[in-house]
Amino acid sequence: MTVEEFEEFYALTVARLTGQLYVMLGDLHEAQDVVQEAFVKGWSRRRQLDRDGRPEAWIRTVAWRLAVSRWRFRRRTAEAWHSSGAPPHVEGPGPESVALVEALRLLPAQQRRTMTLHYVCDLTVEQIAGETGLSASTVKTHLARGRAALSHRLQDPRLEEAHGA
């Protein structure tokens, strides 16, 4: 990729990738950070990205791995604080949180990632398997379980009251 091609690729995909990572992570600022960092890494590899023919998948995968690394670092830091006796700082959900985001956060990370790749990124089961390293049957299992969990968690309480009355 030339400099101009990479700049065009960035302009066309940064918002979509940020949205996808936001759904996977549940944290907009974290999604913005890891996507930007992935693009920085992609800049130095732009010639190889062009040969792959799948630069968006490469950026998304790098961003996901960066997020996982950050999560592990924060977890180790929190464990160190906890073992030192310092009280943990936990923020409650803000008023802008919506039922879907909360329901997605309750899914196991791999189910949430699989659901995002399928429904937000519009990837096929085979593409998800290639990107995540999972088998196609495991991807299908994650999708089915994720849909079932979301269906259960996103039921309208007004409908349940009407059925119970």
C-alpha cells in the first residue's frame, strides 16, 4: 500500500472498526485506543497488508489482541492492588448504558466476539473461524448460545407481566 492508499483505507475503515471493537469490548474509549494503536502498527507493515488482501481483518485482529493484552495487564495490576490491601475502585454503569450493551457484557468474551464478528462485521462462519482460529462448529455453537442468552436477557418485562396476568 502506498501512503495515499493507507490513508484512504484508514478513512474508510476506522469508524467501522472502532464500532466493531466497541461492541466486542463494551468500552468506547478502549476500542478507540486499540484501533488507533493497531493502525499505527499497520502503518509500518502497509506493504505486507496490501499483499494479504485482508488489511481490515488484520487491523481488527491486532486491535483485539491489544485489548486482551491490556485487560491482562489491568487484571494483574488489580490483583497486586488487592493483595496490597488497597480498596478496588469500581465505577457503576452510566445512564447512557443500554440494555443491549449490558446484555453483551454478560456474555462470555468469546461469544461476544463471535457475535460481533457475525452481526456487526457481517463475517460468515468460515471467515470468523479463520480470523479467530476456532473451528466452524465452535463458531456456530458460540453464535447459537449467544443468541439464546441475548434472547433471554433482552425480554421485555412488560410482555412477561402481560403473560403472567
